[in-house]
Amino acid sequence: MNETVDKPLRDRQATEARILAAAKRVLAEDGFKLFGINAVARRAGCDKQLIYRYFGGLSGLLEAIGSDLGSWVKDHIPEDSGGMFLLTYGDLMERLALLFLDALLADPLVRQIAAWELAEESEPVRKLSEARSKALASWIERMGGSLQPPKGVDATVTNALIIASIQQMVLASVTSGRFAGISLKTGKDWDKLRSALKRIVHGVYG
Amino acid sequence: MNETVDKPLRDRQATEARILAAAKRVLAEDGFKLFGINAVARRAGCDKQLIYRYFGGLSGLLEAIGSDLGSWVKDHIPEDSGGMFLLTYGDLMERLALLFLDALLADPLVRQIAAWELAEESEPVRKLSEARSKALASWIERMGGSLQPPKGVDATVTNALIIASIQQMVLASVTSGRFAGISLKTGKDWDKLRSALKRIVHGVYG
DNA sequence: GCCATATGTCACTGGCCGGTGAGTAGAAGG
DNA sequence: CCTTCTACTCACCGGCCAGTGACATATGGC
């Protein structure tokens, strides 16, 4: 009946992992407003003292989350990107925009971090934000590859605007389900947004 | 020496106005995270009990702020919009986008409300958010006027995306001064963003 | 002048927060 | 068996919060 390997009651590694997982869950599910030492400890089922001992408090915990965030790219982006060699720059950016939209829609943790960045400026949040930004940049660069944007277009700023519009829409959809008069609830709503997005991208990149 | 009209020590109207002004200042300057009964009372220099009596607590206070928000349009938008009759729809949207950008950059209160919408979903915030959304919609409609968008373009969704990109950029600039790898600090940064924005608008609206 | 009421203040409760020092219990080594 | 170290828990602190009931004082009608 008994497992040969009993659950060790005292296992620092396991406890650290439990705390980190609890922290990510609290942030993703309850939001950054409710995120705190007490909430994480409660969710992890251990005393908050352990968070101070193992992670050095909230800031250390956020750094640990930030480190994990590097894997976001691998989790959400198709690695091989097969057949991409035949795309124009506009096609590439369209694909990137749609991937970013779906990735953000599927990942509440990253959404919360994105919202947190806009709400507060503090050292821990800045670090977390930087980790996300770095992951995002490496992702864009990886996809950009060999293709060159059309001349006369500031691709960096333009792409930032496109990413910005997507992020704002997704964040607004979660809290209010709408933005600037349009609804953002059903799959149909998102399809309309996707096609408008495609038009914008191809409009600017030809 | 004495003024003929002495300052009345007990003046409900004046006190209400002082509380409302204090609330707006707290929200605009300290952010929604620090916004609360105590903070507002402290800033207004009166007891928090008065906030409960005169406004019915935080939610009533937020509704009062929302009502004031209707004047946002009048404050920031040139009323006559002279010479607009000769613009194309693309020119119109370009003008609208740039106006919205500058208005948001200049108004910390509205920025905070916009950020609050993204951070929290609660009844009071929802109402405040609706007031802002309504003001925004009436503004767009007023400017839209007689011009029709090109056929085959979903102008509502497209415009929402443009507004979203601007809002995200402005909110990000305040807390972190950057977004998606671009800097958002100097006037030059914003000029680059403005020209990219123009290109996008004219790209999609021809 | 007198009193009712509107206006404003004070003191308090209960709850949650981040943070800390002291104590407990299991595991490892002799 | 006994010590020693490590993992872990408990109880507490001060501070801030929202909210409330009791109290003080000015104002205006009579």
C-alpha cells in the first residue's frame, strides 16, 4: 500500500518549489493587488517566515518568478517556424502579432505582470517587468531573423505600437470585457479584432 | 480691514467641493493604489466622516469624479474644429489620434483611471471607467461627423486598436519610460512615435 | 436669548498587512 | 541514547486601512 518513496515532510527543495508555485498562482489568479507575503504563504500552506528565509522576502520571490519567465518564449512560440523563409516582412509581423495575441490571452501570469507594470513603479516590479521585456525582445528577434522591413518605415516603433495595441486590448478584455466601445468577449469579437489587426499590419508594411 | 464677506467656517458646499478636489488630486498624483477614504480626508483637511455623510463613501466619491469627467471633452478638444470639412477620413483619424495622445499625456487623472480599469474589476471602478468610456465615445463621434471610412475597413475596431496602442504607450511611459524596447521619455521619442502613428493610420485608411 | 439642526471632530473597533524573535520538531551523526 | 543542525511554526509588533458611534460647536429659526 505504502509508496516506497514517502512524501518527505521536511524537504527544503520541495518547499521552495511549492512556495514559488504558490506565488505564481496567487499572482496569476488573484492579481497583483492581492499579491503579498501573507497570501503566498497561505496558498503554499506554510509559514511566511520560510519565504523570508528561502527567498529573501517579496522582492526575491518576484525575481525568482522573473527567472522562470524566460521559459515563456519556449512555451508559447513554435520553435522551428517552418516555411517562414517565404514570408514578406508584413506576413511575418502579422504572424507575430497574432501569436502574441493568443499567447497573452492564454497566460494570466504574464497578463498580471503587464498590468502591474502600468500600475506601480517599484524596484521589485521593475525587475519583473524587465524580465518580461527581455523575453519579449528575444522572441521578436528570433522571429525577425533575416527579413528586413520596408525602407522608410521605423519598424521598431511601429512594431511597438502594434504590440501595445494588442496588450491593451487583452488587458482591457479581462477586467471589463470591452474597450473604446467594442466588445471583447466572444470568439467572434476576437476574430474581428484579428482581421482588423491584419489590415493594419499589411497597411503599414505593404 | 475686515472683508465684508467673512470666510464661513461651516459651509457644506465648500467642504464638498474641497473633498472632491482632494479626491481628484489624490487619484491623479498618488495613484489609485493609495486612493482611499483616509488619504482623501487627510488631503482635504477634514474628517473622513464627512466623506461618508456627503458622498456615501468611496463609491459615491468615485461617481462624483466620474460626473466631473464629462467636462474632459470640453477641456481638451478644440470645439470648432475649423477646416475639418476638407479632410479625408484618414486625415481625421490622424488628427484624432494625435489629439488623444497629447490629451492623455497632459491629464494624470484620466491616466490613473485608465490604469485602474486594467488593474481591478469592482463596481465603483466599473462606473468610473464607464464615465470615461462615455466621454471618449462622445468625443470620437463629435469629431467623426460627416466623414465615412473607406469601405471594407471595420473602422470601429480599427480605431479602437489605434486608441489602445496610444493608451498603452502613454501608461507605460509614466511608470517605466519605455515599452517593447523603445524609449518614451524625450520629446524626440514622442515625435518618432507620432510619425509612426501617422504612417499606420494612413496605411490602413489610405 | 433659546433651542434644533447642520456641520465638523474624536476615539474607537476589527481586520489585514509586512516583518521579526523565540520556540518546536524531525533528521543526521556520533 | 544524546547532541546538533536544519526545517518549520507560533505569537507577537507596529502601522495602516475602512467603517462607526458618540461628542462638540456653529448657524439659523423662533
